[in-house]
Amino acid sequence: MCIHHTFVPFSSLISGPKLFAMMKRAIFTGLAAATLLSCSVNKKINSATMETVPASLSWIQHTNIYEVNLRQYTQEGTINAFAKNLPRLKDMGVKTLWFMPITPIAQKNKKGTLGSYYAAADYTSVSPEFGTLEDWKAFVQQAHDMGFKVIIDWVANHTGWDHVWTKTHPEYYEKDSATNDFKRASGMDDIIELDFKNPALRRAMIDAMKFWVTETGIDGFRCDLAFWVELDFWVEAKRELQQVKPLFWLGELDPLDNADYMQVFDAAYTWKFMHRAREFYQERRPVSSLDSVLQEYQQAPGMQAWFTTNHDENSWNGTEYEKYGEAALPLAVFASTWPGLPLLYSGQELPNTKRLEFFEKDVIQWTGNYQLHDFYKRLLTLHATHPALNGDDTKAPVQRISAPGAENVLAYLRSKGDRKVLVLLNLSANPAQFQIPAGTVTGAFTDVFGGNQVNFVQSQSLELKPWQYKVFEK
């Protein structure tokens, strides 16, 4: 087997406080990634251990993910207050609700006034900041009755300093030989490392995850920094939990660097594309710079989650409009139409142009005017209902379309039998004339945003204004 020996620095994949914490694992992960990537760029990674999505989870292939920041969503910051937004989100086309951690937050060595969601004090209860376990159970039932799926953030790698296990099971933690105390995570002084070499810890972690499935009925997990935790733990956890209920597994990792983890996770992040898109906009790079990365993802296992913002990016690196400017909406169209799953963050439907504080109360500035509600409704509904937008590109392949003189237009066709979706994104500040090659697209299509019928002949020329996007369905 031919091996890539190039080490990809983490700074190119993720930034903010998590970057510093990742450095302690950078060498190990870089070497591991080097031994896992095949030299072939023409074939998807194919492993007997890679699982296919069972029929009971086929809904994943057309779902979308809406990340809920409970603390900042309402003035109350509670489960019950958020529940009032369900009718609006349902109308917008949201399918899967991902809640940032709802567990109690550790107080010892906490960050800021309120502390981090990701420094847990207990794995099997609800933070009083957000409500009660009964509130959560009632919410999940309400969400299910309305047709939503609900997944929760799971932080397996570490806990806060005063997690209940620090007193009841201190042997679950790694120790710092210099201080003989718990081992803090590099760059994150409010969290301490769990020891996954301890079988008892693994058993307790799986039992805690199972609690939320059996007692509250959730539909899956978004696993925080999943590649920090040993792969064999996730394999064990999934094997056992799937016996309780088929679950959706979303991993915070990039399959370009952790392909082996995709034997567990149904979908994963796209950090490399996220950073390349920022460089594309801010440094005025050519569209071909995006193409090269997209080709890499097409060879990666599993489905990708595409996003223009999330809780880390918004708080630490800037809003989607700071990062992408006029490209933000075309990139949102891309996220809903390229193979994979669209991932949204609280407030994008406004749009939200504010960086939200992470450790303090800083409510989203809801105005009652959801300017992008209909924009996202069209995209999310199309993704959920059109067979050509299956998240699995082996079921609905993508064909990149190019035209002379329109190098700044990202155009592509998704197909499933005779059902098709044509997407054109002018990713530049200049108008573009796009000549669709003869025979590429024919027949009657509907303009998704305009509503009018367009009959494509053998060759069709379309005008695109600066940063304009067009989507046609058949």
C-alpha cells in the first residue's frame, strides 16, 4: 500500500481555543492519518469495516441539522422557552435538532461567569440553567410528535474538575505525574482528561450514553472532538447502543484526516473546506481552489456535514459574514445541495451578524423578522424531498459543470434517475455569463427561488449577477 507522509497541521483545520488543546495530539494524529490515507485519488476509501446506513436510518440521508445554543437562544435560556420556537423551525424545514451539552456545568476552574457547556459536572442529569430532566423528556416527546429528530452533544474525552466521578471514581481519570492531580487538557484549563484505557470508565461512559437513549428517547449523538477518543471505544459504544435503538452518529472530526473513524460515524465535519472557503473569499482565490478540496471529500468515506458557521466559529473566529462576506449565502446554497448534509446554527435565519459570548449570557438579538426563513425553507425542503439531493453521493451523484469564461461560477448537477437539481453559484463580485454545455441539461426545470419554469434546450446561456445563486429542479 502506498502511503502519504505529508503531515497536515491542525491550524489548517480548526482554530480558536480548541486548536491549543489539540496540539498535544497533533503528532499522534498526523502520523495516524498518514498511515490511513490511500494514494489513490480516483476511488473512495473502501473498507469492510465501513458500515452502510441501515434502512431504519434512511432518514439520515435527507436530513438537516440545526444546532441549538440553549443559553443564548432565549432570555430564559431554558428547554421550555426554546420549545416555543418549534412551530417556526418546523415551518422552516428543520429536521434534526442538535443540542449543545445540556448536562450540568462544572464550577471549579470554570471559564467566565457561567462556564463552558463542554466541562460537564455529571453525565446523567440536566443543568439547572436549562431546566429539569422532566422538562427534557417532555420536550423530546413534543419534538418527536412534530416530526423532529433530537440529538445531543456528547463530550466523552474529558469532564470538568468537579464532575461527580472525580469523587466517586477518581481512577477514571488520567493523572499528571508532576502534580499527582488530575491531568488537565492542554490549552483548556477548565477540563480534565478521562482514561479510556480503564475498562470500568468505558463501561460507565456507555451506560451514561445509554441513559439518554432509554430514559429520554433521543435519536443520536454529536460526539465532541470524537478523534480525541480511542476509535475502539466508539466501535464498542455504537455496537451496544444500536441494539437499544438505531441512532444517528455525527462526529466532530474531518474524514480527510480520520477516515477510519467513519466506520462509526454516519457524518462528519468539513474543516478543510471551511478554511479553504474563507481563504477563497478573503484572499480572492480562484474557484479551482475549492474544487481541489471537494475532490478530496468525494473520495472520503461517509457523509459530510457542510456549514458556514457553528458555535466555535461564531464565538472565536467570527460570524459567517465576517468570514465569507457576500459569499455567505451562495455557500449556504452549496451546503444544502452538494452531497452531504446541511448544518445550521442558531440565529442564521435572522441573519445573525453578532459574535455570541461563550461563557456569558449573550442572547441572540431576535427581532421577529426572520429575513432568511424562506431562503432556508426552500433549501431545506428541497434537500429533504428531492431524491437527487440524497446525502449519499453514491445514490445521487454530482457532476461538476464548467464553461469557458465563467471560471468563477461553481456549477453542478445532481441526479437520481430522471430527477435532477442544477445549481449555479457566482462566487465573484463580477457578473457572469454561463453557457451550459450542449446536452448537459435538457428539459423543463423549475427555478427554486423564482418559481418560474425554465425549458433548457441543447445549449443554454444564463446570466448571473455578482454573488448570485440559481437552483433549478426537475
